[in-house]
Amino acid sequence: MNTGLAIETEGLGKTYRTRWGGREITAVAGLSLQVPAGVKYGLLGANGAGKTTFVKMLLAAVRPTSGRALLFGREANEPESRRPVGYLPENHRFPTYFTGAGMLDFYGALSGMTAADRARRIPELLELLGLANWGDVRIKKYSKGMLQRLGLAQALMHRPQMLILDEPTDGVDPAGRRHIRDVLNLLTGTGVTVFLNSHLLSEVELFCDHVAILTQGRLALEGKMANLLAGRGYLLVARQVSDAVRKEVMALASGVRPLEDGVEFQIGSSEEVNRAIDRLRAGGALIQSVIPTTSSLEDVFIATTGLGRKAAEGEAHA
Amino acid sequence: MSTQPTTQEAPLAAQTAAIGNGGLDSSQWRVFLALVLDTVQEARARWLFWGLFGLSTLLILFFLFVLKIDLVAGAVAIAGMPVEASRKIFNMEKFVRNSYMFIAVFLYVWGTFLAIFASAGLMPAVLEPGRIGLLLSKPVTRPMLLVGRYAGNLLVVTLNHAYLVTAIYIIIGLKTDIWHATFLYAIPVTVFLFAVLLTVVVFIGVVSESAALSLMVTVALVFISMLLASRKIVVNLLSSEWSRDLWQALYWMLPKAWDLGGAMRSLILGEPANWLDPVWTSALFGVFVFGAALYMFQKKDY
């Protein structure tokens, strides 16, 4: 049954046991996530947060110890559930005896494509990914960036409804990244869901419209990108602010910065902004601008994972 | 960009409708064929594969050389004598048949060991991180992946051994003008033993992901099975009942490289052969070990 969700997990968990039945290590702890079809979804987390294990459970490479996962409404452990999915793994090791075209042909065949369909599709994808002149070259001669693009072509071979990409721009130069991003944007325009697992926050911020952050195998934060980045507060700029008024408004602000011809206050909420404006106007100051400020994804990530605090504690101990 | 990717052209339901009706549909056969051909392609890309075929070719040339100087020249000289005299000295038919048998036994041992050496790395290679994950992400069952790999490996060895045995058969036949097709039993018997041993290579490969360990265990198993075959002598030397029972049990449980070779020898000589017991017990061992490999492969995380 297709529920309009590309990915749906309920209490999905994975606990590894060390050899000889010793210590238990929880990689993913009861993760419940819903990824609507057609969105650009980014999964973030620090190293060891459980992102790759989560993706591998979706693709049945890792068996969950609890919960369930569905792909387009089908149990993820059914091979057929993976038919509408294209996957580019992190640290892939494509067999080097393949040519670019040969590799696409092999993985296309594994996806059940006919020889005729593969023969039509391969030149299309090589062209799309900028590898048209490299199809007959053995892939051991490919650069890292070319391998990533070929890997993306492989994931696209059977015209999937969803792409699961694990660090797709890893090792790719800025022009290559843009090329990959353009291709992905082209795809999402046709309704393909993209599930992006990356530690490159800027890439995720540029591309994704939904994001989830994992910490220690748990879902720490999830939502639309626009909502997560909004709401850090407001920048209020005023002129002709007397010292007395300035001191009063500073009590409402989280930060203040003197400007050449005025003062900039950083204020957290709209209520406090209104109180500050009232006080400034009563004190004879001129309001120059009120600008809502947004966070960067990095701010959100650091705040959510507590990595900034841990780093500071580490420095203090040092 | 000249083309744009589109969403699934064929509806998913239509694609999946063909699956699950029992048996393999055309899509699954395509997957199986792709896996087999991929294994063959990987074998070709490895020096071991070319070593296997190169050594076979060298062996063929060697036999050609030996036959030209000794066997053929000598045999023809003897055969050229008056019939009555030559019959007393030499039975040409028996001589050639025995030659066929010795060569077949040599090829049986040669072919089996070389095939094991050439195959040991093929299973662990596909289980490398970054490669197996991508394979598992395709709409392919794990048993299909393993069976396809196994079949591809077996195909490579079958082609090589068929090439080797057939070429030598043709050389001997042309030189002696005596054609004993029973010599060709060397192909199915050797391939059968290898098929059984390959299950061990696969099992150890799945469990340990180590080519070296697969090789060690499989070669050791061949030697153990040969040792166990001398049970009639050894059992009399063992002092306790349980050790005799253990020896007998191991003999019946493990593949029978020695007995299969003996059966092949008898078949080539045209003698009655006890081939049924070694075949079915070895086959049972292979089925059991391959089943265990499938079970382990199903359970593993990658």
C-alpha cells in the first residue's frame, strides 16, 4: 500500500553485540521517521550517529534488531521494495574491471532492465553526468569525481522513484558538486525523492527542503529546512539612542553592537522587539530597521548535537 | 544536457506483477545471467584466471610433445610389427586405455587443485564493503546473489577443464587413432568434485571473508578426505570403538575425492565402477554446506 511516504520507519533500531556475546552497542535507537514522496530530505549527524546504519537498514544490508522500515509502503526487507530505489553508497568500491558503460549495464541488469532498455539508457546517463567520452574506458582510470558521477548514473539507471545517496559529493571538486546538485534538482523536478546522507552541512542546506539530525542513534531534530533555519530572532537598528535608553533596551537584548550612526540590538522574540521599540520611541530614538535573522544549518546542527559545547569543554580540560 | 531523467517509465505495479508467481521470471533470469557473467568477467580480469588457462595450455603442449616423441612413435613402431608378434609383445588398445586413465587421474588432481586456487578469492571479493552494499540494494534476493556467484565460478572452471581434457583427448586420438570417449569422464567427475569443494570455498568465504582461509580449509579437506578413504586399513589400526566409529562417520560425511577418482579410473578402463555412493554422499555434503552458506549470508550485516 502506497501511503504517499517514500520512507517510513517505526521504532527502527540496531544494536550490535561485540564478539562472544559481550558488550552491546546501540547504533540506532528506535528511530521513527517519515519521508514524504517527492521531497529533498537531508539526514545529518556527527560521525557514529547512526546515519549509515539507518540507510543500510532501509536497504536490507543490515538487519534491524527492532522496529520496521517501509519503502513506498512495502516492507524494506522485501527485495521488491528496493526496485524503485537507486542507491549510491559511501566509500563504494566499484569493480575496476568494468568500463563505465559496462558497469551501468551490469547494475541495470540487476535492477531487472532489459538489454534494449539498458542500451538506450546508458548513453543518456553518460551524457547527463558528463561522461559521454568515458563510457568505454575502464573505471580504474576514472578520477574520484568521475567515479561519484558514474555512481550517480548507476543509481539512476532504472529510473528510480527515490534516490538514497550517501555522501554523494565526497571528494568531488566544487564544479562537480554543482553539476551533481543540478542533476539532482532536475530529478526532483520530476517527482523523484532524494534522501541525502551527508556531513557537508552547506550541501544539505543548499539542496534539501527537509532535514533530520541524528545524535547517538536517536532523532534529535526533524522538520522543514525553512522552519529550522528561521526564528533565531531579530536585528533591531536604531539611531539617536541615548545612553539611558540604550541600557534599558540592552536588558531585553541578547547582544548589542555600536554602529557608526546608531546601535544594533540582537533580540530573541517578537514580544521583546515590540517592548524595545516602545522604549526606544519613548526615549526619542529613531527606528531604522527590524530584520528577522535566520540561523545557518551549522548553527542548528551544533545547537542540536551539542558538539560546540563538547568542543569548548574539551578545550577547557586541555 | 540532452536528456532528462524521468520517473519510472514502466509502472512499478507492472514490473512487480511478474514476480512472485513461483519460479524465475525473465527479470530474475536476467539478474542470474548478469551475476554469472559478472563472475566470469571478474575471473578474466584476475591473473589467476589467465594462469589457469595458461597452465592448461602449457599442459596441452607438454602432452603433445611427450606423445610425439615417446608414446606415439613407440606405439606405432610396435604396432607396425607383424600382428601376431605385436600382440604377444604389446596390447596397443590396453596401452592407450591405460594411458588415458593415468592422464585422466593426473588431470583430475591437477584440475581440482588449480580450480580451488583460482576460485578462492572470488567470493570474498564480492563481499568487500562498498561493493556488497550496492549489490544488496538492488531488487535481488541474497540467495540469488550467492547462487549467481557460485554458478559463474563453476562455469569458469568447467570451461577450463573441458578445454584441457578435450584438447588432450583430441591429441591422443589423433596420434594413436584410438578414441576412448570414456576419457571424457574426466570432465564431469572433476567438475563434480570441484562443485562440491566450491561450496566449502563459498561457506568459508561468507563466514570469514578471507580468501586465504577458504583456500586452506578446502585444500585441507581434500587431503583429509583422501586420508579417510583408507579407512579399511586405518580402522584396523585404531584401538577404540569410538575412534573407529568416528573415522567411519567422517568418511561418510565428507566429500570423497579419492573414491570419485577411483570411480573415474574404473569408468575409463571400462571396469565396473562404484560411483553411486561417492557421488550421492559428496553431493549431500555439498548441498548441506551450501545451505549453511546461504543461511549465514542471509543473517549477516554488511
